Amino acid sequence: MRASSPPYDVISQEERAVLAARDPHNVVRLILPEGDGDAKYANAAALLARWRDEGALVRDSSPAFYRYEQTFLPPGSSDHSKRITRRGFLALVRVVPFADRVVLPHERTLSGPKEDRLKLFRATGTNLSPGFMLYSDPRGDLKAPLDEADELARFSTPDGVEHEWGEVTGWEPPTRLAYVWHIAQDRADATDVEIRFSRQGDASTRIDIEHVGWQRLGAAAEERRAQNRGGWDALVREFVAATAKGDG
């Protein structure tokens, strides 16, 4: 992806020049803005505002979690059968007092870079460099919603790492799952899927599936809707069969 870049703190001056030349909207122009002293933060704010005005950056229509996967070879290995996929997600984290021990430090940081990122954040009003964090999920509760995330983008970087983004718009276990749907279609043509589960007595569950947003497709809406209509019946049958076997 021409507009992506590595984290700001691993980019040399030479690499920054290469990234900036790759695309006029490469994010390196924001995370390592040009300018002397504190002027560079104002430059980043002005550039961010311009990209928004141009439509190069747009806000999603609804809140979402974003699955992020990286597939790579372990250091020192050349055997492609041993490639590893690391899965995470992008999300907001609630700010709580450090004394509550909800978010814990995982590395030693320096005051200079922290001051630099804070000034950039204050100037732009945007967190341009999200923190890399670890989370505990021993029961695997996040696996199902992240599995359902719709792929938004897939690309490789010069270091050989494959990157993939997906989007889940709602997850309320065990009653609700929502995500965007545009398999083999452009992201601009995405529709919205919401699946609700409700207990019916002690031995059965009702599944309600709502697939909406077809009006975004214009003249192609009816054809695309007809193509998808039969798929949900098959998918529900597979789901019921999997849960009956204990796979779900």
C-alpha cells in the first residue's frame, strides 16, 4: 500500500524521503512532518486538514474495531512453511488512572519521544501513532468476532511482511455480531450485516440476520441482493451443523 509506512521511530531520514516520494498522501508526511522546531507540528495539522478537505481521509460512517494481521517469517528462518500470523485489532482504549492497573507499561520509554508525540497529538487533535499493546484473552472470546471481520485491505511491505485489515462494527457476546460485507467488491460498495441470537427456551436459539444498505449500490442493488439471498440459508445450516458437533 503506497500510503502506509512503518512506525515513526524506526524510520531513518533516507527512508522517510523514499516513503514521502512514494505517494503524496503517505502517512509518513504526518507522523514525521517537515519543519524546524515546533513548526513541524503546525505543518502536520495543516496537512491533515487539507487531506480531509480533499477527501483523501474520510471518517467511517459507524464506529468499528479493525482487525490487523501480519504474516511473516520468524527471525533467522527462510522456511516459508513456518510463516507466523500475528493477529491484533485497532480500537479505542478508555483512559483510566494508572493506579487502577488496567493498562500497564510494557517497555521503558524516553521523555523526548513522548514529548514529541504529545505535541503532535495536541496540534492535530489526532492520535497518529497508536500504541502497540498486549491483551489477555485466555478463553479466546475475541476469536469469533475477529474471524468475521470483513477484509478491507491486504498488502505487502519491503520487509516481506503481509498485512491485512478487517472491520467488525458490533460485538456483544453472546447476542449480537455486526460487520461490513463486500466480498470480492470494492469497499465503497459495502453493505451491512447484523446477526442477533436470542434464547428460545432451554434447548433452542433464534437467529435473526439483517442485511441492509443495498441502496448504496444504485442500479446494481437488486441483482446483488438476489445473488446473496440464498447464501444465508446455506450459511445458517453450516452454523447449526458446526454447533451440533461442538465446533462452534
